[in-house]
Amino acid sequence: LVSVPEGLSVGDDASAALGVTRYVPPQTHSWGTDSNAAKAPNDVFGLSEYDVENIWNIDQFASLDGKTTSQTEMEWSLSEKIHGCNARFTFNKDGWHMGSKRRWVHGDVDRPSVWERAFNNLCAGKSEDWMGDLKSLAHRYVLFGEVYGSVQDLKYGADGTVKVVFFDMYDKTECKFVEANKVNWVLNQYGLPTVPNLGTVKGNLSLAVELARDMLKENPMSRMHPGTICEGIVIRPTFDDLLVNGNRGPVRLTVKVISDAYHQRNGAEDNAD
């Protein structure tokens, strides 16, 4: 802790005044989706870029309906943050659609993208009935997951290939995300792999963040693959999906606490969380 430089107010970015720069690990891969970007599926509406806020961007918030603030006590759902690349999949009359959090991509038989490869690995050896059930699920929902393995420096035991693990669902009919307490239950009913569920806690957001930090200190390793460092923990309301006023404007109330062990895995020192 250091003294506050003169002229700063609560909420100001103090990095320039203190002469410090946040360490950001270099991006080790470029997915090249610009060259094969596709139009969005014609049955997906109201879906913006999927993102999870760093806790310091949203530690104080107010819901847009004015009913909930950062001090409101509610039940929070905690899950592991997997280190990879964001993925989304859905199905309609035109077939399967997939891509990153920012854009949909065309399929390429000769040079399949990491999303295609992960999807093909997911479906390998599955029965026609299983594929039919998956199409039915993806016909109503956009399924969000993380592609991991040979895409980042943390492999989760999947080095040499790519796999996908799911963590969220967007209802195309109702144009909203599914509540956290239902997501894993639905995905597991269809036999889909899901990120580790780390339980729930009742209280305000600060309490949930404190619990997440304690969990990461007590066990800095992944619950999905014990030989891999855990990137962090995602916190979201269990029974609601709220749009709130964060430090950077309206955002979905889904935040992450990043592990110090993850930041320091390459010798960097970062205790921002």
C-alpha cells in the first residue's frame, strides 16, 4: 500500500501517477479469424460479445433496474476459469455455427479452425442419437465453452490436441442467458463436459470475492486437471442474470478473480487481484 497521489479521486486509474504498468502476458497465438469470418446465424438476436469482467472493473455496481447493488446479499455461483480461447456453438436449419467470442467463422475442411477441431473431438465416436440430442439443445441455445489444450501454455492434460469444456448457455428464444443454477444441470443431462463447479456462497459480492481468493490460496491448482495451475474463479449470481453499471459502463454481472499463481507462472509478479 502506498499514499494516494495528489489530485486523484476514488475510481481514478492511478497507474500513470504511480509510474507503474500492469503486466499482461504476451499473446502466444493468433487465431486468424478475420480471414474466415462468417455472418451471424439468422436466429441469434441480442447477443453481444461474451466477456467476464475483472473484479476491479466492477467491485462497486448498481443494476440497471435499480434493485441490486454491490452490497445486496444474494447467492453467488463459483466456477473455475479455464485458460484457453472462448468458443460458441449453435445449430439451425443451415447447420452448425461456431466461432470465438467476437465473431463467427466459416468451416474449412482442409484447414479446420481450433473450434472445428475441438467440436470434432467432442463428437468423435458419439452415436446418432447423441448427436440428435445435441442438435436439439443447440437449436434453442448458443452453447459457450473454452477450447483448451494446444492453444495456450496451460494444457490441462490435453497437449497435442484441443478439447472444449462448457460453462454457459444463451437462450435464442428468450434472448437471454440461462441462470447459473441451471446451466451445468442442463449440460450434464446431455453428456457435455462442464467447467468445475466450486459451489455457492450467500452474501454480497465482497464476501464472494474473499472466498474465491481464499480458495485460490488454499489450492492454486486446477480442479479439472490437478497438474495444471488454476487460472482463477468466475463469480456470477446463481438465480439471476443482471445487467449492471460497472466502472466501464453497462456490463453483464459476471466477474473473475485471477490467481496469483497463474500470474506468476512465467516468473512475473502480479498481485492485482
